[in-house]
Amino acid sequence: MSLTLSSFYQALTELLSEDCSRPSLVVGFSGGVDSTVLLHLCKELLERGQIQSLRAVHVHHGLSVLADGWAAHGQDMCARWNIPLNVHRVNVYAERSVEESARNARYQVFENELAANEILLQGHHQDDQVETVLYRIVRGTGVAGLKGIPVVRSLGNGVLARPLLGFPRKDIEGYARGNQLAWIEDDSNRDNRFDRNFLRNQVIPELAQRWPGMSTSVVRLSELSGETDDIVREVALQDYRQCVQEKELPVLGGVRVLDIHRLQQLSPSRRTVLLREWLHGEGLLSPSRFTLQQIVCEVVLAREDGVPAVRWAGGEVRRYKNGLVAGHPQTSQATYSNTPFSGQTDTLPDQTQLRCNSVSGECPPITRGCCVIRKGITGRLSARASVNVDAFSLPGRKGRKSLKKWLNELAVPAWIRGQLPVLHDGNQLIAIPGLLVAEGYQREDGNPGVELIWRR
């Protein structure tokens, strides 16, 4: 199917939901041939009343001496076509690569620009898809990466769509010449020091000459990979629902815990996929395959009373009884000692927060995690790892026990104990915010009190 206004509109409507018959469109406009053709097609649709509104966004990366001229070209063209254009200048910090940094800056602009009812269009085409899939193969990827460039995805408050993804570059260039469009050529596209340019300019032409159907085969691979990944994610979601439970843990609060016994019942492949899905849901960077194997061998298969941990740059996984708990890498052990207790919300020396809420009225029944002390109590705050306190009693509980034994009885996770803030008067424990208050320091009915809450 060649590129015409009719075939473009058909491709566009197939991407959009049924309730978006006259969309509000934003075109990511670089001034190159792809985005120029895309903007022209959208202008034609606007003039025919088939879309509701149209505007363009140009990102000025500042990486070329010609960048000012490209922005001016875009402004002139949009002025002739009566299309509003926003030009954004960004700073590109090449922490890993210039290409990646520029891309991140560009998409941040798009995300900030997009309103909830708008759809951002980009001019990626079939040749870009081939380039992306091959690039990911040589760098190393899984099934999800082989899907290549998504046709539609959410972006900020809106949606990102690529209606030209099914058309080859030659069709886009043919449309541009047929409609006598003017566009700019980015001089950096000829610089083969950039990985994608090397693939585009040297590798892909050689492959296409040897195997003329190569592009079609790669696109088909991306489509099949997308179908496979959808199935994998469906299975992973089923396993997630079976194996992950929300639990209230002492001090940590509500935590999504991965059940070890159920995890062990899965095949090794499903176990790996589930671990990745769970960690992604916790907002953590995905670990390597080797690290996932470490999690299974060193944490999943550890003794129930063990406290093993596996850490990587993006997170850590620990065992808690028969479950796995994930989080961001723990900082060094808190060692502050004898910090004055003000009775007001404050940031502790280890950058955790102690919240102090005034309470009054009838005292509720004492429950685990209840920590309300009498108003006016003074004392000092020390990290658990840097203070020793005498044995003490809990309200409504018989017997005096050491702090270590109370922490064991309350099932406080071992790895958090050393960081716990202890409110004390010399060797006498008063309270541990968010966990317990010692007998004799609790608030009584009718008297004002202070609820202590610790936030990591």
C-alpha cells in the first residue's frame, strides 16, 4: 500500500480509539523529510475537517551549528501552512551517549507539552523499525526488545502514535517529491561514528543487497515478537496475582511480598519472568540475568530464618520469612546518637523523617505499631545500632524483655533494626516511632499525646 492521504488516514484511524474520530494532533516536527511529510498530511486532514486541531513542536538540541537554521526553517514552513509551532531549546548532557541523551531530552519536552486530549505523532517509518530491531539485536535484547518501535503508547497526559510505521522510506520520499515539499538534511546523519547511522548507512544496505526481503522479514519478526511478548506478559500477570500479596510488615507498612513457596512451583523460565515483572512493579531497575539467578540461589533457596540479600545498582531483594521483599538499595547503617528530641516533626541525621502528630480524646485499644506517648516527654534520639537500653515492658503485656527480644517477638525485619530511631532517656527506652512505646510513657485517656511516626 503506497502512501497517500487516504492510506495515511486509514493508518491513523486504525491506531486511535473509536471515541477519537476527530483527534487533536501534535506533530513532533524536526524539519526532516519524515516529519515534513507527516505535517503536510495532517494539514491536509485539517483542511478537510477530519481532525479537530493541529500544532507542531520542534526540539532544538543545539548539537549542530545548523540547529538555528533548522528551527527557522520550521517556523517559516509552519507560518506558511498556518500551523502553530512551539520551539524548545534543550541541553544535552552525554552521560552515556549523545544519541541517548538527546532522545531523553526530546521526549521530556514532548511529555511536558502534551495535554490529556492530544495525540503526539512522530514520523518513524518501516526502515526505522528495521534499524531499531537490528540495533537492539547487536546490543543484546529479549523478546520485548524485538518488538521494536511501538505503534501506540501512552506519553505523559496523552498518547504517542506513529501512523507512518507501516510505510517504507522510499514511499515517504516519493510523497515529498510528488508534493514538492522542502525539507532539511541533518548533517549528523552521515556521521557513521553514531551507531544508528552506521547501521543505516552501511550495514542495512549491505544486508538488503544480499537479502532483498530482509526488511520484510525483520518487520515480521518484530510483529511476532510483539505477539509473543503479549502472551508472556499475560502469563506473568496470572503468576503475579497468584504469588504476590500485599502484607503489612512492622515498620515497613504495606509491602508487596512475593511468596517463595509459590515461586518455587513455577518453571525456571516463568520464575525469571515473574521476578522481572514484580521488580518492575516495585519501580526498580531490572537486574541482569545473572543477578536474577543470584536471587533464586542465594535468597529464594536460603533457610527460612536466614536474612540473605542480593543487591544491584537499581535495587535489592531480601528474604522475610517465606517471602521476598524488594526495595531501593539500603544506605549505610545509621550511627547517629543522642540527638535532642524536639517533640516536633523533624529530619533525623540519617535523612529519615520523624513525624510528631498531636492527639487527644479517648485512647484506642493498644495495637501493634501503636506509638503515642504523653505530651511533654523529653529525651534523646539514637539509631538502634548505636544505643543500648535496659529491659522494659510494653503496655498491657507481662514481663520485661530486652529490646532484641521484643523486636524478635514483633517480627521486625532484621535488616531494618539497626536503623530504627530509639527515643530514650539514658538507658531507659521510651519509644520506637511507629513500632512501640514502653510501659509508663504511653498516653492515658483524656490527656494530650504525641503520635510518633517514622518515615524512611
